[in-house]
Amino acid sequence: MPRVAVITAIAAALCAAPAQAQDAKRLEHIIIQDCGSCHGLTRKGGLGRPITPQALAHSDPQSIAAIILDGVPGTAMPPWRPLLTEDEALWMANYLKKEKQK
């Protein structure tokens, strides 16, 4: 790999790190505030189903992301596709599957 390409790749990675951290904080805020408003602040259920790691154990992240993006017709679960990218929804799905409940 040419030296310029290596330097460019390293610079891009360093510049992306703060943006990724900011994105993670923004998405975590959405989970706590927006998802929590229906699924409960502890995500153990409310108007919406529980979305704890235990409740999502048998669901793969891609399926969860699809629900986040497209909602569930006939329920209160709205589509978030106008506000989130597919990568963001997948990040949120993985977060929900791994998060330790407080």
C-alpha cells in the first residue's frame, strides 16, 4: 500500500472516531427517551413490548433493525426510516441485544 494511502486511511479513521462517539450518544439518547416512552424507561414493557436483551434473545439484529425502520403496521410502533439510516437501526438493535439492564 502506498505511503499516502496509509496516511489517508489513518487520518480518516481518526476523524471518524469522534463522529462515531457522537452518533452512539445520539442513538443511545433516542433509545432512552423515544423508545423508552413506549417500551418503558427500563425497556421492560409499557405501551410497547419489552425490548430487553432477554426479550430480544431469539431475534436477530437485522430483524430488530427492520422493525425499528419500518414499524409494525396496526400497532403504535412507528417507522423510524425517515429519521434513521439502516446502519443506525442496526447499531440500535445490537445495543438493545447487549445492554445490561440497570
